[in-house]
Amino acid sequence: MFAVSNLTLAASRLGTTRSVLLGTARPLHTAVVDLAARKGTREKARKAKVKKVVEKVGFIRHDMRNKGKLNINQTDKHIDDSWKQDPVDNCWVSKYYKWRVYTVEEAIRCHRETHHPTMINLPNAPLMAHIELNMQAEKITRFVDNFQRMVAIPHKFEHGENRNIIVFAKGQENLKEATDAGATLVGGVELIKEIQNGDLQVSEYPYVLAHPNILPDLVVIRGLLKKNKFPNPRHGTLGVELADMVKRYLHGIQYSAEKDENQKNFGQIVASVGTLEMDAKKLEENLATLLKDINTMRPKREGKFITRVLLKSPPSGEQLKIDPFLYVPAEGKAAAKKGKAVEEEAAEESDDEDEKQASASN
């Protein structure tokens, strides 16, 4: 055994392969064994032994998390000029004085002068209301979600939009009621089958209204209708009063409130309330109806929801400020407190009364 091992060791040192005869035994082949590790294995092993130190970061306030990053100075879009003084004459630098507040009638008259045939020559231009909102919700870290609504107005006008309306209902009376109100297309189960077969394109009708009696049959084309097109009582597109629904979507004002991407507490609505050729009183009533409908979305907190209203009429860049609080309340009311908060306030009030009585007796 010792002789064989010595021979093998000698052969390995020489780096050659040899045959060793052990009497009558078969030849034993010995060779050099390369025990070197693969390239990079030892380096990986050394790296694996190094412990990764994870730096623990304590609580960081939300207003300090972006500290050190690129910070672009952004001006507050809520314009408050209440601290400025009133102009003393009819010529002033607007930078140093308050914006002049017009009545709706005065603003309409000014826009009519600008759009006179001797100037812009668009006497029937649309009158646009630019309404700025404070989207702050009940809590400081919460904001009102974007919303879209359709409001019925007392005086209709030409919107210049595609107002095709399709109405689904069962019963000749309901179908006749929708047709008389001005619906573009009305029908029942047979109309649903046409849409299923591809004979009718629903994309041509931006508004889809329905009576509750046909809702189970309408479910089969739910996938063909967009999410916001399927009749829903919350959107006012599903109900028994088909005539009122059709008139609201045919002649009403559609508007949407959207938050600013960089300043979440600032929102804006741009909507047309009529044309300049309409009577000023009718335009004012349409505007008042729009403001009252927007005010229904007010969050339950103190402070203003509608902050500023400007009347514009493109293509003119003139913007005239009006007072919206002639039509809606300026300040809101906070939500009523419940449970422990009410009990704590009541306890504090009773303690104050006890102290006053004690001091009075002394």
C-alpha cells in the first residue's frame, strides 16, 4: 500500500500519466488532479461573507421627504387680493389694487362690446365661466375627488356638441315619452339585439339612458358600453322620468372638476352658460343654476369651496371677475362631531360653568 501511494505521488509531481504494474494486477493509471477553483468563485465567496449594513431611517414627516431633491418653486394658484386696497379712480395698476368685481350684466355688456362687428365680429360667441375651487376635504391630507356632472338649465342654447341620445325602455308609452322629449333613438329588446349583432354602433351616441324595466335585458351588452356609459342612477341616466332625463342631457350643461397635478387643493371648472346674443337675465339664471349645482359637491368643512369666478368669451382674452356669493353661500359648515368628541366638549363646557359659579360664589 505504501509503495503504491508513493508511486502515485511521484507520478503526480512529474505531471505525467504512467502505468504501474503490481505483480499480476492490472495497470493502475495515475494523473494530475487540478484542484484550482473556477475563476471568480473565491471572489464571490469573499463578497458573500461581507455583511450588508442596512441603514435604518427613522420617521420622516411628509413635508420633509422630498427635502434635498429638485424643488421647483410653485406659486399658489389660489389668488387672494383681499389685503390690497380699492382703486380710487377709473385708472389703476392692477398689480397693486384689487381686481374689479363686475355684475354679470356688466360683464356681458363688456364682452358684447369686444365681440362687436367693428372689433372681433363674433356677436354670438359662447360665454364661458371659469370657476376655481378649493378642493380641500374634511381632513388636511385629503382632497375632493374629480367629479363630472350634467345640470339642467332653465334656458337652453346651442352647445355645438354631439348630443345624440339613445334610450332603452319597454312599453309604448315610455318610448313615446322619450321620443317627444327629443331622444335621437329609442327602442327595447330588439334594439339590444341589433347592438349585439353589430348592426348598430353605440359609439355614435355619447349618452345612453334607460328605464329600470329593461335593465335585466341590458346587462348582455354591458361589455359593449363603456364604464361611464352604462345607465346608472348615480349619474342620472337610469330612472322612470325619461322626459326629464332626456331634456337634461339634451339641453343641460356638462362640466367636470379636475384637481391640479402639482397643487392638489386647487381645482377648476370651465363650462359654457350660453351665447352673447342671449338675454343677460337668462345668462345670469343659467350661471346661478350652474353654481348651485357645483355647491352641492361642497365638502363638510368650514371655509370657501368656490373661491373665484371669471367670465370669458373666446377668442378674446378679457377675463372679468364676478361675485359668486350672490348665488351660493361663501362659507361652509363643518361636519357635526359624533361620539367621544361631543362628550368631551360637553364635559369641558360643564367644567367651565362650574368654575364660573365657584368664582362667582367666592
